[in-house]
Amino acid sequence: MANIQFTELAYNNADEIIYGYAKKPVVCNNGMVIGGGTVYPEVNLTLPTMLISEETMPKVLAQYDEMIHGICSKAHELHSPGFIIEIELLPPCTFNPQWGKDVTKVVKGVMDEYSTKFGQKSLLRMTVVDVREGKTLAHMYKGEHWDNVINTFKGCAEAGADFLAIESIGGKQLHDEAVMNCDLPKAVFSLGAIGCRDMGILWDEIVKISQEYNCIPSGDTACGFANTSMVMAHKNFIPKVFAAIDRVMCAVRTLVAVERGAVGPDKDCGYEGVYLKAISGTPISMEGKTAACAHSSCVGNISASVADCWSNESVENIRLLGGMAPTVYIEQLIYDCRLMNGATTRGSAKEIRDILIESDKMYDPQAYILDPKVAFRISGEIIKGKTHFERTKIAAAATINEIRAGFKDGLLQLDAKELKYLDIFEKQLKAIPDDEAEFAKQILPMCTVDKFDPAKYDFNVAAK
Amino acid sequence: MANIQFTELAYNNADEIIYGYAKKPVVCNNGMVIGGGTVYPEVNLTLPTMLISEETMPKVLAQYDEMIHGICSKAHELHSPGFIIEIELLPPCTFNPQWGKDVTKVVKGVMDEYSTKFGQKSLLRMTVVDVREGKTLAHMYKGEHWDNVINTFKGCAEAGADFLAIESIGGKQLHDEAVMNCDLPKAVFSLGAIGCRDMGILWDEIVKISQEYNCIPSGDTACGFANTSMVMAHKNFIPKVFAAIDRVMCAVRTLVAVERGAVGPDKDCGYEGVYLKAISGTPISMEGKTAACAHSSCVGNISASVADCWSNESVENIRLLGGMAPTVYIEQLIYDCRLMNGATTRGSAKEIRDILIESDKMYDPQAYILDPKVAFRISGEIIKGKTHFERTKIAAAATINEIRAGFKDGLLQLDAKELKYLDIFEKQLKAIPDDEAEFAKQILPMCTVDKFDPAKYDFNVAAK
Amino acid sequence: MFDFTELSNAVIEGDNAQVQAKVNEAINTKVDPLEIINQGLIGGMNVVGQRFKVNDMFVPEVLMSARAMNMGIELVKPLLAGGEMTNKGTVIIGTVKGDLHDIGKSLVGMMLECTGYKVVDLGVDIAPEEFVVAARENNGQVLALSALLTTTMLSMKSTVDVCVEEGIRNNVKIIVGGAPITQEFADQIGADGYAGDAAGAVELVSKLVTEMAAR
Amino acid sequence: MFDFTELSNAVIEGDNAQVQAKVNEAINTKVDPLEIINQGLIGGMNVVGQRFKVNDMFVPEVLMSARAMNMGIELVKPLLAGGEMTNKGTVIIGTVKGDLHDIGKSLVGMMLECTGYKVVDLGVDIAPEEFVVAARENNGQVLALSALLTTTMLSMKSTVDVCVEEGIRNNVKIIVGGAPITQEFADQIGADGYAGDAAGAVELVSKLVTEMAAR
Ligand SMILES: [Zn+2]
Ligand SMILES: [Zn+2]
Ligand SMILES: [Zn+2]
């Protein structure tokens, strides 16, 4: 089993980091290379409101069939050099691994049809839902929930998925509590101690399955973590600086997938992918303005600046005036990519990248920390940490410093409330002891069992 | 009454034509300048499926209220320097001018609220539906239909519209027939003779109303004409070269609004706006990839290359995962504009423009003829014509020549069927006599009264 | 047996003169008039329909073929015994009240003609009562309603309702189509079917007419 | 009369020690216990709710205030006569069966507490029967159901249905919310109301509780 420790950045300087190119491109069987110079559209789609059951499965599959036909035919019509389809399975399709497999089969079948008929290249990313939560969860690594996740991965892989992915949720309940209370130490614990450990165990399995079925272990995202903070900050429920710090801390967690053998492209909704790319050279999928169908964003353009795939996050199969929504969104993504790739051909990719960066970075600390120059500096600090716990702490500290400096230099707008919280978080962070076991002993009594049950995680303070 | 004859182009060379800048910018009362250096988002929205009646009007107005609140608040959140809202009234709101006025009042009210509270700048374009068709139409310029159109314009103007616009339809029925049969002479007649004449009469009135109520006569589009061809070509029902030729011919017709005193910005769905801008220097609104919600497009990027406003064409008020669709689309437009305007600030607007052009021009003649270099050359030919009829014929001939040359030089892909039709159209065109009256005498017998009734248009062959 | 290849090809090419010549030739050699229509004329038109479906022909070409076919049928008609069917059934088509969109509906009509149906195209802005009258007068099996506006699609429901009130609902199948229409909407208003495009409409009509014949 | 300003401010600032000091001061000067709660503690919390609504306070701050308020109420409670109401009504809240989303629902609960309601938060993945049991046990006036997935929103319907079957439907108002929910959906499943955000939920609950009281 892989266990890479990244102690150097993949890039020599920030200016090297650019969309379409990754230091470690992913070469696929059909000739598509992710991170090899071309940004590919990655379209995400989901069912409209409907019941998923044994009985409705034919309808469910018909929905997927319709969506993929629409997408493939539009991509062909618009001369897309290739594209990626991501299916984030809905919970019933992970609780019933066979259903997840059936969905994969239908989707891949249509993609193969267009490949055979028209030479239309495409790749399928199957994202299994991490169902390891809820009242009936007995254990994170054995029993029904774990088995369903693993069997769904196997089913998808067997049915033809090109990439396997997940938005893993180990430690999420604790993190939710940390977000609601803006409790940075609890966030550090849930990410740097619990989350990273959980991902190690989970991704060892996913990598094993990928090898077995000859598909590609792509990556994870902090969707349940930093995206929760992002949404809360967007609603003005918590300070934006918390969301920005949380995002960078999540990079340490998301990177664990790569340490364990994932090779990318990292998943779209993990904006921490910028850090992943800077540290490990892994290609990343990103989403921004063209994911407004799924959520509003303060990083609509900057998120594209170093993306290797460009995604719409998720859209339901509903009808817009111009057609079914998934077809509408593949069109928008294709044109976005044409623009970026066209610039690359003309030698002006760096100019476009810098325009994309400048578009957003000033307005929000969450955008600011996606500037590859900032990410490069912070990443350089992160890799100095010896453990995930230490790296998570460093990530927070370095982010606070960068945000403060950005504000001081007039590169970033922050109001008084945000600045006040920067001080608060700095204080919270300093109170965290350097020794992880000591920290765990301090913080565990503040965690109720319904938010984090050490037994279910085989979590042992002394052993850490 | 204005009657400008454009005999020179507004630009000295094609390279001058660029997005955000127009030779004759439109300066608005709130300080926004269209064509003065900034591309503004223009969001278009419409009701979801619902009945419009006296009884449902409160619900209708509540829908508009909700949509505009969502849009204004998103624009404020995303620091948009300004934006335009276009309301294309639905037919019942023109058949009942008071309803159109009520809609205007509600919409403008919300916009004013955001202007007062947050200084958020915005402008309202009210587009009246041209209802002059159908079984009960007695006459194009008098009677109920005409009165409703005129009174709706007055109502909208009085209720606070900043821009007045219409997609006029004089000659449309005949043109539909021309499209279905790929009958170029009939298209020339419907556009160059009937359409241009109709627009003269109509726009004299709109300009008069605008002066009276101190608002801005913006422009017309060939939505009922070239967009019909575009949709038919997109479905492979007719050759794409017909749609391309039709588009350029429509430029002569759409320009009539400006000849009569309209000043722009020209409406979004008139891709012939590129020609309007080249000839008259009028700022134009355009739509492309971010209008995929309304229709698929082969000009997703190139249409932005010389746009002054950037539109989504039309989106219903339905819920997507990320929020109501109009709010989703203003977000996408704002980020598109940030990119273009950011490039202008950095001095790389021309590079972006050229990337946008190269993105699409090769794949479709309809995209090819939007390249400002091509449009500049064809426009130079068009203005040599003395009458609208002559200009329309020149437009067709010049477009055929350009498309042929583009293909020969390897700049444009065309299959054998398209090339065959280029020859057919050339032949059809050559058969049209130079004398308009003679042409009318030839063609009128081939037009049934249900498609074109000269009496309803006060159309007199001899008088032409 | 008479070789219909040249006649069919003349239809496919929309060559009126050649159709006329070949039909007359067939008539003179005493070919069964119904066979001239079904094998020669409609046979050619079927090929046109197929080619159009796979984007091998443009609409104007199909229209030319349809005109050639109809001209041929007119030549043969006087030779038919009264009551002999020259088509697969009659479809009444129109755009519903309040809606003036013509082209989509015309395309569906065109494709139905290609497949051998008699099409009565009422035009646009058609009131429910007009549909009923036309269905009665032409003994139509199918009513095909078109709407392009979200504001006028509700007229489709009125049309279905009036068919019920007027007591003809059991005698006709009602199908709906147009940009804003969905299967769900069709079900909601009690229509018998929905088609997303002209080719789909043809399949749907065939299915429904077969069902009706089987009753 | 006792000046509640300092007590209210202590709640607003989430300052436990100061709340304790001021409540004890009030108790010692024989202030009516119900007034301490309503004017001092809930009075402060109302300000918090207002400030949160206009983005003047963050969630963690509101939570600190709520904790301070609840601590103050605990101090006063022993002095209340049995049966005296310390709240405006009881709301049972939870995320429906199959759905594990916690935060949105917790925020609504938080805002309801701010406004003086007793909130019984059942947590996530709550079966219809559990809602019914909790409503009975706590004499709840309102059931607030949350769902974030399009696949689980249908559990809301089951919950409403079970309330009918169990005969409690007339005793409780049922409200629904969450990203995929709409007013239309609420109407469809027979809920009493829908709110698009936490502030809307508070208004809705107030309206419904007032209506029930008026019955
Ligand atoms: Zn996600
Ligand atoms: Zn239009
Ligand atoms: Zn428009």
C-alpha cells in the first residue's frame, strides 16, 4: 500500500501552475490525458425529484439514459475533443450496490455507443456516496455500511467506471459542530486527526479495488467539510475567514487520498484541489461560475485558473427552454473550455489565468486563498509539518497570516467583523498543544458520542 | 423624423471593433454607459408555465417581483458595476397594455429599491411583443393590434422603462415560407421590401414615444426571421449556409431601427448586431454560451467578441439546485463579464476577442460571418446599396462570396451538401431583377394572401 | 410486374415531370391504381421520410417530394373505386388557440404525409371548437395539437376538455407537442400521447392508429 | 421597577457569568420570575434574533447567547409555579427519514429558540412514528420537517400521512423546509406551510401558533 509523504512541492514557482497542465498528468486508455494541456469539461448530473426503489429503477435508468444521450450528442455536435461525466450516486444506489452498478452500466453503455459511432471520447467518474453515518451505523470499517460502500465501488469499477471517487465524511459530524460554533480547534481535530486517519483506511481500499478492476482511483473532496463552511459563510452565518481557513486545512485531509495512491483528477467540488495540485502535481477538476446551477459562488472565475477539468457540480434532469438542463450545462462547459484551450493554443494561457485570478481574489478570502501564488506559499509551509495534525495546524496558521498580509497590502477586502475573527482564530489556534495525543485528551471530553464515537472509528488516543 | 442613410462604416478597420466599446456609446441617466468600455450583463427572464389573466395578475406580478429581487441581490453580492434587465412581455401583456405597464412598474420598483439602498446601478429594457399577426389582424398600422402595441410601448415608457425594444415581425409569415422552402428570392422580398418598410413605420412611432417619455429607443432584432433559420439549420432541416445568408440579409432590416432614430443597445438575440455595430457604431447586446438555457448555439463564444451587453436570452423562473434560474443566470453572466472587463483593464481585450472568435468560426458559416473581419468586409459592400432591397441582395451575394472564400482558404468547414446549396442560392439570387417594382410584380403572385396580404400593409407595387 | 423504382426515384428527387411520365406509363400498362400509389408514390415518399430522419435530406427537398407525390396521387385518383383508401388514416393538425407558431406544426404534418397519412392542417390559433368540427368533417382519427408558448399550452387542455364535452373524445386520439410540452403535461391534461419531435410524432401516430384499428 | 437592560445585554453578549449575576440580583430583589424570563432573558434573545436576521451577528454568537439565556432560565425555573408557561409554544423539529442533514434544521431550531419557542430537536433520520411520539409526549403544536435531498423529501409526505393515520393531524401544524422544497410541494403533500429560510420559518410558526390559539 502506498504511503507517500510529500515533503517538496511539485512546482518550482507559482507561475508554473496553470490550468490544463499538471505535473503528473493522468493518461487514460482512450487517449485522453488529464492535465496534459487540455482542459476537459466534466459534466455532473442527477435525477429530478423522484423515488428510487426496486420498482422505479427502470425509470431511474431511463432518466440516466436520456441524460447521457443528450450530453453525448451535444458534445459531438460541438466538436468537444473529449469530456468527463461524473455521476454522484444517490444514497439508495449505494445502499443497494447493485443499483449503483446498474446505473454505471447504462451510463457507460451510452458513452461507448458514441465512442464507437462517432469516435467521441469520454470518461466516466463514478462517485460513491459515503453512507457511513446515521443511527444504524455500527462501525466505520466493518458491517453493513462499510460493505455497501466497498461493494458499490467494486460494482461501479466492474461495470466500466474510468475513475472512482468519493466525498468521504469521517469526522464530519464533529466538523459540523465546529463550523456552527466557529471552533477552530475542534475543526483541526476533526480534519487533522479523525478525517485524515479515516481517509487513509478508506483510500487503501479504493486503490486496491482500482488496481483489481483496472480503473483509476481519482480523488476525494472536503465537500462535507469546507463546503459546509463555504455555504454557511455565503449566508453570512459564519465569518468568511473561517471558511477560508477551513478550506486550506481541508487540503491536508484531501491530500491523504493521493498519499495512499489516488492519482487524480481530484473531484470538482474540492476547491482545496489547488493545494493538492501545488503539493503533489495531481490534476484537478474545479467548478465555478458554470456551477451556479448547483450553488452560488464567490470563486466563479478564479477556480478555473488552474483547473484541469471544468465542472458544473450538479444539475437535475429538468427542462429549460433550451433543452434538458444537463445538455444545457455540457454546452456551457464546452464553450468555457474552448476559450481556455484556445488561449493555450495561442500562447496566452497565462494571461487568461491571471485575468481569471484577478476577477475574484479581492472580494473574498475564500477566493484570495485560491490564487496559485498564495496557495504556493501556504503549501510550502504545510509540507513542513511532519504529521497530518501538524500540517493542519500549519495550514490554519499560514492562512491566517496570508489573509492578514493580503488585507494589509490592499489586495483583499475584509470588514471589521472578519478582522476581529482573524484575531479570535489566531488565539484559538495558539491554544492547541503541539502534542497530538495531549490535544486529543483535551478535546475528546468536549465531543459527545453522537457527534464522534471513538469506538466506531477504532480511535485510540494513546495510539495516535 | 430621422432617416439616416449610412453610406460609410463606423469603423476604419475591423481590428477596431471590440467588445465593450462602440463608436456611439449610449449614455444613461444613472451614469451607466453602454459601449463605453464595460460589458454589462443583460439578464432576461420569463414566467414559468402559468395562465396570465385578470385573475392571475397578482401572481404574475409576484413572480416578477421575486425574480427581480433575486437578480438584484445577487448582482449586489457579486459587485456587479451595473446590469440590464430585459423583460420580453408575454402576448397577454401586450394585448392588455395595462398589464404590460403593471409588470414594468413592479420590475422597475425593485430595481429602484436596490439603487436607493445600495447604489446598485441597473437599467430596464422593456420589449413589447409584436402582436400584429393572427386571424383577427385587420391592418398592420391601425386598429386593435397596432393600438395595443403602441399603447403598451407608452405604458412601459411611462412606468419607467429605460430602453424600448421590439422583435418586429412585418413580413414574417412570408419569410417562414421562404425558410421552409429555402427560397432566397422570397426571403429577400420579405426582408428587403416588406420588413424594412414595416420597420420604418413602426420605429418612427417608437422613437416618437421615447422622446415623449424621455426613454431610449434601443433596437429591434430579426428574431422571427434569421433566428427561425438558425433553429431550422441547427436541426439540420435546412442548410447552414441559408441561415448564414439570412442572418446577414437581416442586418439590413434590423438597421432600419437605427436609421429611424434607435440608438442601441441593440437586442440580444439579433446576431446581425455585429453588422449593425460595424455600420452604425451602435452598441449591441449579444448572447451565446450563457444563453444555452434558451437555445443551443454554434456561436457560443464568437458572439461575445464584439458585444457591449452579454445576455442569457431567456430563462424561466424555475428552481435549480442552486436557486431560482434567473438568479443563477445573472451570476453566470456577471462572471463572464468580469473576465471580459478584466482583460480590458489589463490591456488584453483584443487577445480575448480573438480567442473568442477563433473558438467558433471554423465550425459553422453562421459563426464565420460573425467574425468582425468578415462582417466588416461584408458591411462595406452592403452600404454601397442605394435601397433596402438592393442592400439585402448585396448582403446575400457578399455573404455567399465570403463563405466560399472562407472554405477555399481552409478557414471554414463545409460539407458537400452545404457547398451544393451555395451554388443553388447563387443561382436563385442572380434570377432576381435589379428593379424592385419588377421583382415585386414577379413575386407577389407566388405569395398567398394568408402569408402576405398587401392590403394590410398598404403595400403598393408601383409606389415602391 | 411493373417496376416502380423509377417512379419512386422521381418522387425522391421531387421531379414532377418524371413522376407524371411514370404514373401515366403505369396507368397505360394497366397497373392496379392502388399499387401505383402505395408502391410507387408512397413507397418513394417513405424513403424520403427515412432520409430526412437521418439528416440526409433537407426540408425543402422533402417538400418538393411531397408535392410530386401529391401530384401523382391526383393523376391516379380518378381511377380508384369510391371509398378506396389512399392513406393510412387522417390526422387533424393545428396550433392551439392564442399561439401563432406555424413551422413546427407544419414539419410534423409534412412528416406524417411522408408516411402515408392524410393531413388536414388547420393552421395556427385554432379554437377547440374548430378542432372538433374538423375532426367530424374529415373523420379524423388523430388530433395533433401544437403549442410553443408556456402561456398557450394550457389551451391544449381546453381542447381536450371540449372534445369530451362534444362527445368525440372516444373517437379520436389526441397528441400534443411543442417546445414547452412534456409527457407529464400530456398525462396531466388527458392527452393520449406526446412526441418530442416530428419523427417521434409519426411513430406515435402509427402506434395509436394501430391500437384504434385493433379495437 | 427592575432595569433589565444589563441582563438583556449579558444575553446578547453571551456572557454567562454576567447573566448569572444579573438573574440572581433580580431574584434577590423579588422581581416576578416570569418577568425575568420574558423581559430580561427572552427580551435579550429577541434582539439577538433581530441582529442575526440582518447579518449583524454570526451563528456562533447566537448560540452563545442562547446558551446564556437557557442557563438563566434554569436559574429562574425553580421559582415558577407549576404549569406556568415559559415559552410561546413547542416545536418538534427533525430531519426526515433517510436524510442525515443536520445544520439547516439546527439553524431553524436556533432561531425558534431565539424567539421564545421551546424546541425539541429530534436530530436527523427521523421516522414518521418518531415525530408522532415526540409530538404527543411534548404536547407539540408544530412539527417542523427538514429534507435536503430530492430523494428524501418524499419522506415528508409519509410523515404527514402517518400523522393523519395516528389521529394527531388536527392537533399539530406541520411545516416543511430544505433546499429542494417548494410551496407547491408543501401544498401537494398537505403540509400547513413552507419556509425558505430560518427567518421565514420563525414567521411561519408565529402565524400558525397564533391561528391555533384563536381556534
Ligand atoms: Zn460535492
Ligand atoms: Zn428573440
Ligand atoms: Zn431576448
